[in-house]
Amino acid sequence: MSIEWVNRAVDGIRAWGREKGVEVDVDEVRLLCDYASDYLEVDELGDFRPGTFEELLLEIYPRKVIAPPESAPETVAAARTLVEFLLDTGEIGSKTAARMRATIDEIEPEMPDALADTTKFGMAKSIFSAISADSLDLADPGAVQRAVDEAGDGEACDCPGCAPLPPVRLAAPAELARAVRDVPLLREAHGLVAWMAGGGRTTTVRKALRVKDARQVAEELGVERPALAWRLAVDLGLVRVDGTAVLPGEGFRPLGSRPDEEVLDLWAGTVQFLIEAPMDITGEDIVDEELYSIHDLLYRVQAPVPVEAIGDYLREAASGRPSGRLEAALEDLARAGTVQRTADGLTLTPHGLWGLRLMYEEMGMEAPIAADLAEGDASGLIGGLISDGLPEEVAERDIVTWLSRRTPEEAASELLAAVVGAPAEVRGIAVTIVDRLGEEAAPVVRTYLADAELRPHAIHWLSARGLDAPSLTQDELLWVSVDMLALALPAAEADPEGFAENIAVSGPAPHLIEHMWRVDHPDVVEVLELLGNTLPDRTAAKAARKAAFKARSRGIR
């Protein structure tokens, strides 16, 4: 985005408003210009066209901006003001202005519905929309608990910031302690104390690091942010300042020689310092203001969040104020040890997860630990995979471990027996795990050809391995199609945009969909309605809606 032209435009419209006596919503105008620049290749005011407003207000805003439907009139009003400014300053002609006004008139009644349409939500908005600063100040670590305490009516709050924390899987204490010993910021804090005390150096009268010492320790020890490392050392009690004299704190010793329990105690204090302390942690104001909400989001999602999504959220939380050094700020945060960058985005480190969970507990929040699914039977494994919300890599590790403790025949027998007569989601989990097994499981799988619900899956399993198997009848093909789509219903509800993208590539053909209404499956209506609302192919979507109507009608008789 060209921030320069946007800043000039905002300054210009602010001055124009004062001169003309026009009230200008500067924040909304800035957002319009920002998003036009970012997504619609608008590089100057003269690039605005009637179609620009249509895409901005009906496509970009619903996808990116966290705003309730009732806020639409404010945005529409800002768009109209921008048009008058463009006309008055000669950026557009009168005919273009007239077309723009007509376009905005058409947009106005449609925009509230567009803002409320969850299928339009982009990645960042889907993740962050419910933790807006307008509804709950998540920059304040105590805000969640106070919101619960102040409710006072016994009713559960339904905002995600107050939702129960998901179960998490923690690494072993020894593994966590090893990782903490390698945290750059904590190592720098120890090294800085030893350097200051060993060299007989002094602080300022306010017990802060002297500028010359900060410069020297950066050069000699490679401490990237000496002031931050010093504040952490003081907060953890690693150092004692007598007047201006620097002395090691009680029991100070190198990080590498501390026992695991002591290291983890230091780390718990470090996490609290990073998240709760109202001070410069990364050098980027927007990031520092939202440190709690960023960490809380990563804890709840338990998966990498793309940096682009975090950047979108930060800009929205800061009312369009740009974040000039997000990448550098996140690198600083990674050096602090609570988060790490992966190929897929930002996520908590194992020790960051551990420290955050401990902080939640000290705040009085329930922070459950996920059970090891590999220790249970088939029902426990399947139930845990459905309900525990484990990260994909943790769930995968549990599945692999569970299978490694059984022969293919034993695994197939346990899994399939556990889901006879079960709902589609439960059955689907078992079937996908059995699909990993080799031909040794074939005798067990064959025994389920006699089960009406598992028979189509068993036929598919055998056929996929080139083994003798009955042919799927047309009715069985339709039934298994509905059954596998029913398995996707929870995922589609959680991520409609992602489901729509997947179904566009691998969805059933229209000629198959139009016969699905005949299937005797408890989820057939819900499946067809989902297809009708998400299939990008209009013919297929229309076929699904017609089939859903027939299925509902059949159910009434």
C-alpha cells in the first residue's frame, strides 16, 4: 500500500471538510482509501471509479472489516463524502460523480446483509471478528475474567474471548526447560546482569541502563534489545540495584546451571512480564497494545495463524493506523520465546503454551489439559478427535501411536465395532483411520459388508486395494456420498469459506446431486442445503436446492 498518497488524501479531505463546513468521518475515509489501495490497485484519488465502491463495500469490507451490520450507514456516508470531495477537487468529473452516487445508492440497502454474511468472511475476519476492542478489551489480561465476574446474572457469556479455553497438550517438563534455556531474551537478561555486575557498572539514578552501557553490551555480547533485557532481569529478581550499584540477585546463577523446576519458574515470570507489563516489548505500538489478544488467539486456535491475518487484525483494531514494522516486531516477539514463525504463520512455542496456560490458571480461568488419546480404546480415540479440538499435528501423533500398538486386524476390528449405528461424523472418523491400514485388515473389513451403513465404506476400502469386492449399487453410491459430506458438516460450519473452496474442487456432480434426495440418511437434508448454499457452480447449487426441497417434502409424508 502507498501510505503516502493515503495520508495526503486524508489530510486533504480533512482540510476540505473544515473549509466547506462538512463533517468528515476521517477514520472511515482512511479505511476506504487503504483497502482500495491494498486490494483494488487504486494508487491515487483519481483512480476511484463507480465499480471501486461496489467492490469495496460489498466484497472487501464484508471480507476484511470487523463491523456490525448496523455500522453500514456510517461507511456509506463516508463514501458519499469522498465522492463530493473528489468532484469538488477536480479528481473526477460530474458524470463520473453521478455514476458513483447512483452506485452507492444501490449499495446502501445491500451492505448490511453483506456485512452479516459469514460466507463472505475472509481468513482474518473469521479468526478475529469476535475479539474486537469494541466488545472486549483483550489488551487487558484481566478483561476476560472481569467480564465474567461483572455479568452477575448467572448467564454464560457467548463471546469467544469468554468461551472456555480448549484443552491443550503440554510437552514434558524436561523438554520445556531445555527449550527455555535457549530463549534469546532470557539468556540475554542473565548475560547482561553478569556483564554489569562483573564490570562494576552502575545504573542511572532511576535504576535504568545507561545509554553507553546499552551500546557497549550490544556490541560485545550481541544483546539486541538491552533495555528490554534489563527490565526483564529487574522484574525477575536476577539483579539487585543498591543506589546505582549493580549486584547479582539472590541466588543468581547462569541459566544453564539452573535445575528444570527453577528454569520453569523463571519462564512463568517471563511470560507474565511479556504479556502483562505495559511497556515496550517489540518496539511496535500496535503489536505491544495487542500482545494479550494475539497470544490468546494463538492459544485458542492451536494452529499457525498467517502473518497476513494478524496484520489485518492489528490494522482493524487500530482503526486503520498502519503497522510499519510488523515483520520486525514479530521477530522480536519470537526472540522473547513465546511464539515462533513457521512456514504457515505464527504459533505459540511449546513453552509459550505452557506459560500462557499457567497464567490463565493464576487468573482463575479453567485451562484443561488434553488427554493422551493413544492411551484409550477406539471409542476414546474417536471421541477425543471429535471433541478435544487438538492441533492437527498432535491429533496425528495420537493416531499413529494408537495404531502402532495394534495389528491392522485389531485396529480395524476395534474401530469399526465402535461405530456401528453411530452418527456420520463418528463413523467417518473411524473409516478414515481404517483407510490407513494395509491388506492385512481385509478379513475384518469384509465382515462389515453385512452392515447397511458400513457396507459402502467396506466396498470402497476393498476396491481401492484391488481386492475382490461387490460393486456399489447406485443407491449405495448415493448413500456413501451423503455420508462423507455429512462428515464435513462441522468443518463447513466452522470455516464456510474453506469448505466452499474444497467443494469447488471435489464436490459431487449435478447429475449425482439431483438424486441424493432419495437417500435414506438422517443428514441428507442438511447436506443438500449446505451444497445449495456453498457450491460455486450454479447448476450444481440449483440441483442441490431442488433435491433438498424434495427430501424435506418426503420427510413430511
